[in-house]
Amino acid sequence: MVGQSELAQRPPSDARLVVETMYQVAADPEAWEQLVEVLDEGLDEPAPEIVRDLAISEDIARLTQRRDEGPNAVRRADLGWLLLTSGRKALVWNGAAAEILDGLGTLRAGQAVDFDDPANEEALAQAFVRVQSGPGQVIVKLDRDEDEGPAFAYLTRGAALAGLAGADLPDSFDIDASYALVFPAASVTTGLWTSIRESFGLTPAEVRLARKLRDGRTLQDAAGELSVSINTVRNQLRAIFDKMGLKRQSDLIRALTELSTLAGLIDGQERVRAEELKILQAPPVRFVALAVGRRLAYREYGDPAGKVLLAFHEGLGSSLLPPGTDELGRELGLRVICAERPGFGQSDPREDYSFEGVAADMVELCDRLGVSQVRIGAVLSGAPSALATAIALGERAVKVQLYSARAPRALEARPGNPLVMFRRRIEENAWVLESFFAILRLRLSPAMLERILRRSSVHSAGDLDYLASRPETAAFVAAYIGEALARSSRGPVDEIRAFRRGRNMDIGALRVPLSVWHGEEDRFAPLSPLLAFLGDRASEVHVTPGIGHFLVLKHWRSLLAEAAA
């Protein structure tokens, strides 16, 4: 392995140094910035044996992979799952599910769950009827005793659980014929409060009071909401201070401040888990077989009879749109169709990948879905394909909106932003891409991604504030990227190569109204190169202050409302 000091001493044109650096990235993905140091814009395509050596980095990534990493986030021990037959008989389950169900009834292989409360058996039966009659998943509420509150689970088709249970099932097991009951990590969402209780010996009632104080309630308000007297609340608060060793008024203020800070961390964890549950509720991926035989994957959100918005995901993205898009689309009267470009997610790759080729696929998709008029919205690297599609659709395209878009132009050098520097270097050295994305696919986790997002947002106070206030962001982006790389990295690699070839892309034939939305603080996809590329084609340019690269996530509702207008 090569040390960081050695990286600065050896010449960047050494292709073997790049390979050795990839080994470091494989062992520690957060060392990816070192690739910027060793990749040179003028580095020649290396010999085949050098490229083959990159495969070793993927082996290193597998060897060093932790259980909490990778695209199969559902393999975490904090999620419970139970596979059932169509007749609701238990097939196989994990320990987390057994622990949750232990307080609800008896679990035996080959038999239906024997619930202590008959209402739970009826709830599961009704959920089965709904899942068997349509796609997607259904939330099941299972009653427990009053102190614990209800348990919630998702019932879905067994195929959705393939990534989770595949390693634990015999080869002959037909997961497609089964159904999965998936329990969220309810114990985790309250884990920090449990730690407080156990660390200081607080009673459940004292913890409930602590929650109220955390939420800014006065003692009087807390007493009313907890249906106890003010004297009871005062006694509980006194007990909390006694157990936590508080004596003076200053200690009280400090303790409440620290409790509030800790509550913020707890809220963050709860919101991350809630985001993961929302992601599970995304519409199912659908497929269309194109005339050439390739399969194109897509999702539909919103109102099936509404105005059509054809959405283009970014360069490491998929058809997974922000949680709540389905409900928002129905509210706005939008039918949002997001297709995964060739080689992304579940779509088959295209041998001759180009923006015009993607446009041909999208036109065929619109034809197959019977869409006559189309609004187009594109994020980041989806912009060139969206513009090519608008040209190919002709009068069928109503308008085009570009969000934080990137033009097929060479990026300006912007020292200090590692993602910009990495993108520029990697475009010039596409031979590294497949191995790098393979490592990312193996090692991607929300925690790792959050650190990268923060590091690359140092020049946008708005982005940093957004990440701090929305800790669930990394969970969605990790799922979004994870789906993009679910089968291979072929699509992202092909598209980056297309960007390099497409720098002379001509949009002179574009006749549809074109609007641009951009964050004022965006340093990753700067506005000036985009406007230079678009020339006089942009009829409207909206620059939003106080935000950078996270414009789309922060203002998704507003952007969809503009599309529907």
C-alpha cells in the first residue's frame, strides 16, 4: 500500500500509482479524494494489464466491507423480517422479527402466526388481501400492551426482500412466491431514551416527562398532556434531578440544555428511520421491452390521469424520487414518470450510449405509455439527455425545466471542492470508473455518504444548514445511488464518457420553452457554464438564495408545482 506522503513524492503520470491508490480507496472509501492527487488530465490510457489490476481493488473492498455497508441496507440486524406463504404460514425469519413477535404470539415454521390478540390476525389477513390484489406494500398495525404501544410492519411481495434474505435461504427457495412482513427498527428509534433511563435509573413516567421538556413544554403543559397533577410532575422532575445528580439552578439549566441537544440527536435518528420507511413505500419499478429487445425500467408517481412530467435523474441516480412524490403528484394533478437510463438501476445497458440514444428510448417509452404531451424536468447530469429528448419529441414537449443542471462542458477548476475536482479528473480517466463505482456499490452506506456530502458542501452555508436540519437526507441519497448501481456501474460510466464526447452538443433545434432553476451557492454544478452552453435558449433563469447543490431536495414541492402550472 502507498502512504499519503509517498503520494505527493511520486509522479502523477504513473498508472500503477493510480491502481495502488484504488487499493487504498477499496480499504477505506473515504480516501477517495486521494485519486484527485494521482489522476492527471493528460494520463494516457494504460496497458490492459494495468486495468486488470484494478479488479484486485474490488476484492479488497469485499474483504474489508462491514455489515452495515453496501446496497442491501435491509441486512442490518435492527430490521426484522418474516417470510410467509400466500396462506400466511411462516417460512423463515430473522432474530429481530422473532424478538418483536415474541410479545405478540407464537411463531412456528409451517404454521400461521398464532397471535394472542385475534385483532392482529385479522389485520394481517386484510393486509394480505390488499397486497395480493395490487402492487406495492401495506402497513400493518399490530396491537401490543398499552405501555409498549403498537408495532408497525410492512407487508410486501417476497421478491422485495431478496437482497435481505437471499444469503440465508436454500437455493431451492422460491422467494417470488412468498410474502414478506418487514418490521422497522422500533427499538432503535427509542434506543437513546432507553439509554437515559438505564444510565440514571429513570422510570418510564420520568422519561415521558423528559420527552415533554425536550419538546419545550412547561411543567403545567406537561401535566395536562400527561393527565397528571402539577405536583406529580414536580415530584417526577425532582426525582430526575436527584438521579442525575443536579443540585443548583445553574445545573438545572445546563441539564435541560444538554437534554435538548441529546433530543436533537434522537430526533435525527427517528427521522432517518422514518425516511427509510418512506423509501420502502415508493411505487414499484415497472418495465417496458423496447423494440430492440432491451428492457427499460421506470416508476410512475402521482395522478395516473394528470399532466405528464418526464423526470430525468442525475448521473448517480435512479427512478427513486424524494419520499412523498406520489402524494404530491396526486395533489398537483401530475403524473410523474421517471425512467432509469440505459445501464442505470434495472435498465439494460445500451451498446451505443449517447444523449440522442437515450432520447430515442424515452420517445419510445412515451409512445408505449400513450403519452401525447410531455413536460420534462431534469436534475444535474440528466440535463443533456432531457434536452435531446425534448428535441426528439418535437411538438409533444410542452416545456423543459433544468434543476441544478450540468452542461456537457469541461468543468472549471474550483480548488477546495473535492467533488468538482474528482469529476473533472475522472472524466479524463474513464478507465478507472468501473472499478471505482464497483467499490462504491459494495461499500456505500448513509453514514459514509453523509460525511462526503458535508465535506463537499463546505462552500455552501445553505447546504450545510440543510444537512444539519435534515439528517435523513443521507439515507435517501444512499438509497438513490444504491439503486443506480444495483446491477452494475455500466450506466454511470457510459454517461460520463458521453459527457466527454458531447461537449459539442447542438441544441439549436430546441423549440420548447426552457426554464433553469439553480442554487445561488452551487459550486458542484456551477451556473455559468450551463448558461454559456444554453445560450439564448433559456427563457427563464431562477437563482434561489441560501442553498447550493441541495436545491432540488429542499424545494422539490415548489419545482413540481411549477411543472404542473
